[in-house]
Amino acid sequence: MTHRFIRTEMLLGKDGLRRLQHAQVVVAGMGAVGSYAVESLARAGIGHLRLVDFDVVRTSNLNRQLYALESTLGRAKVEIAAARVRDINPGCHVEVLRLFIDDDTMDEVLKPPPDMVIDAIDSLGPKVRLLAACVGRGIPVVSSMGAATRTDPKKIHVADISKTDMCPLAKLVRKNLRQRGIVKGVTCVFSTELPPEPDGLPDEVVCDAGERENVVRGRVRRPLGSLSCVTGMFGLLAAHRVIMDIVKVEKAG
């Protein structure tokens, strides 16, 4: 019989597909990285997605974000993401959380505990809080580091936070996590391509591709140049790590 995930099943096997269909994954941030991560997870057959973002689509998002279209300007990214997932796979259970991640909302984001989390947040404070919460609760997490200003996809890598290098955002994340007693245990997608901006970015300014013209919360961030083909690869690599880790658990069992 033919079904929408037959080619995934052909590659990963019936047990692998079953594991994906029973998995629960949180994606935080629906921008340049997160939108492509969600797309890949939905098309792989992930059965339960909890999508988190508080922002709306803006004109400057059009160069790189999957949900940014003339027809979606001004709409909430997380609502567009959820509708697209349901259009790809009506059987996927999608939770929509339009909120800003902080200590007050962390339980809403991480309860009940998902199998894995993808962090595609573009603000340092919420990013560190989410990563620390995942490590503290024993939830595997894949985090995107700086994707903006990069042009060389061959320099994108996946490794533990302790092994990241050449990325100013990763440096800030490592510093902030060390202050919380965390030195490893966060899988990162990062680039070793040195960005043109000087090292040591200001504390709430990050290298990710999701600057906001009208900041609802947090500090105003410097706009950074970006390419969809590179920022998208960050999201696809994050999703790939999640997918393969979920299937690996099934094979090991």
C-alpha cells in the first residue's frame, strides 16, 4: 500500500517510521532556522509538534523565512507554521504556543516533557534559559548557533556545545551556560566561518537570522545579513539530528 510517508519507511524501516510517528518534538522559534526545521520534521512524519514563537511575519523576513510571503505579512508565524504542518500531515498533532520563552512560561513549553527540543531562538536570554531548562530536566536539545552573515555551507558542523568554535553566539551561550554550571550536553549546529562582525557581540545581540523591526520584548537587535540557503541548512541539520536520534533509539531497543 502507498501512503504519504512510504519513502521515509523505505529508508528507515517500519519501526523507524513508527518511532517518528510517536515522537513529540518542541521547536522554539519559527524564523529562518526554525521554519525549515519544522518543515523537515513534518515531512519526516513526526507525530506531535509543539511550536513556539511570539512574533509575526515582517517584510524583512521575506529573504529567508519559509512562512514569509506577501500573503502572510502581519500574521503570527506560529499559526502559519501549524497550518502548514496540518496541510502536510493532517495526522500530526500540533500544539501552538504564541508566547515569549522565559522562566514564567518554561513549564508551558516543556510540559509534558517532549522527546527532543530544537532551539531556533534568536535572543540570547531566552535561548540560554531554554537550554538550561532542557539540560536540567534531562530533555535532549539541538540548538542553532549563529547562521546569519555566513555564506559557506561547507563550514557548518554539528557537535556538543563544548566543541563549538569561531561563533560569537556560541561563545556567549557557553559563557552563560557555564555560569549555570553547564559545560556540555547541548548539541549545536554551528559554523566555523568567522563572521564579519567583531567577536564579542553585545549581550542580547545574536548572529541568528531573525532580527525584529518592532521588538515586543527584549533589547533592539542589530540587523544582520543572511541567505536562506545557509540559514535553512541550519534548520535542516537540526531536524536531521532529531530524526536520526529518534530512529536510533528505536534501533537500539
